[in-house]
Amino acid sequence: MPEPSPRDKIVVLTRLLFEQSPLCTACISTRSNLAVTDIEPTARRCEEMIPVKREMAHCKVCERWTLVYSLFGVQRKA
Ligand SMILES: [Zn+2]
């Protein structure tokens, strides 16, 4: 399978974070097929369009207290 383009990765990441956030890198990776090492560079590219928030919090999916990503303005309170 061809490597997804940087643009595809941004689309995948923003869609994922829009649907469910905050998410840790491990959960982003399993749900998006992005390599863990790809997430930060993709988030940085993403920020040219949408601000990405990084913080220490509980991941919505695995509930680990770790570095999680979310999109500014779309984080929903549980
Ligand atoms: Zn997680």
C-alpha cells in the first residue's frame, strides 16, 4: 500500500480528533494507521489550519494519563 500523503494524514488526524478527543498518540496511531512518530509532525502541519492542543490529561479511549491531542474549540466535556 502506498504511504498516505502528508495531506491525507492531516485529514485523518483532524477527523479522528474531531470525532473523539482528547486522544493519546497510541490511540491515534491504532485508529488512524499513522505511525506514532508521524503524529507530532502531522499535528504541526495541521496547525497551519486548525490549532491543535496538546496537554497532559486522560485519554478519552484508553484513559491513561498521558500527553493527549485535541482540537481547539471542539473538545467536549464528558
Ligand atoms: Zn489512549
